[in-house]
Amino acid sequence: MKTGTSRRASRLILASGSRHRRALLERLGLAFEVVAPDIDERALPDERPAETAVRLAEAKARAVARLHGDALVIGSDQVADLGDQAIGKPRDRADALEQLRAMRGRAVVFHTAVALVNAATGVCRSALVDVASTFRHLDDAALEAYLDREQPYDCAGSVKSEALGIALFTRIASDDPSALIGLPLIRLTDLLDAEGVRPLMVTR
């Protein structure tokens, strides 16, 4: 989605409290700040998982942009989709185990949305990347061992794919590999380029 007209902003802000997204954004070599947004992240009634991801990514970016009028603000959100049932971050270890039990041996789509808001103009650009995956049919002992080692309680579907979580899968397919971790860098580079920010040409 896109609204308004473009104008260069002087700062880049990641609207997220996620250390995983911060580490991903650091790959682009851009100077940026981190501000955690204060929004309600619950899905709306009858909202499909992909719609939730896009809405929340945009809401996070807009919430921070309202407080920083000279910035480009990045928001992102991820929702796991199991047969059109949304699976978000687990509440606790017991919930994480139930999530992994529900997904084992099944196909799951991870919807990862990214939004970029130019606070000075109100322009909001967003993109959605889907990651199609198939989970191994693992027994409870393997799932509990994974939880003990990784404690992935801040990850959608309890999947920490940048670490041991990669062993949960038999297949992963996406045109943006970083999307599964939580911030699709290929699509984000497109959005930044539309606002005049080219990571390959920026020196810190």
C-alpha cells in the first residue's frame, strides 16, 4: 500500500522490540535507532493471518512515526498460518509445546509483513512475503529438547529458524530468505530505495 508523495527523511527508526529484527537490519549497514511501538497486537475478529501481519506491520510503523516526524520508520510483523488458523508468539513454555505439536508433520505458511512510513509525508509503503514450510513429524521428546535449548518464546509459532529451529523443518521455500527470521530484507531494500535510501551506496 502507498499513499502521499515522497520526501527524504533524516533518520531511520526500527519500530520493534525484537532483537532478531535488529540483528537483521544491521546486515544492511545503515545507521538506525530502535523504538518499541506501543500497540495492541491482537488479531481482529474474522481477520485472516496475512491481513493481521500487514495491518500490524503498518500500525507499528505509524505509531512510532507519529512521535518522530523527521524519520523513516520500519515496522514488521509475522504470523504463522496453519490451515488459515493464526499462530503467534507463545504465552509460555506449555503454549509453545502445544504450538509445535499442532504443526508437526504439517504445512505452515509464515506471513511476514514489512512497512516503511515516511513520517514527514505520511507515505506508507508495505510488502508481504510468504514462507511456505513443512515441519518434521517430531516426537514430544525432540520438541521439548528444542524448547529447553532455544527458549523461542518471542518467536511466532515458537520457531527460531536462525538457530536450532531450522531442524524443525523438512522444507522451506521463499523468495526472501530473511523473511522467516522476521524481517524480509529484500523487500525492505525495495521500500527504502523508493524513499531514496540505497543501502549499497550509504556509508556510516
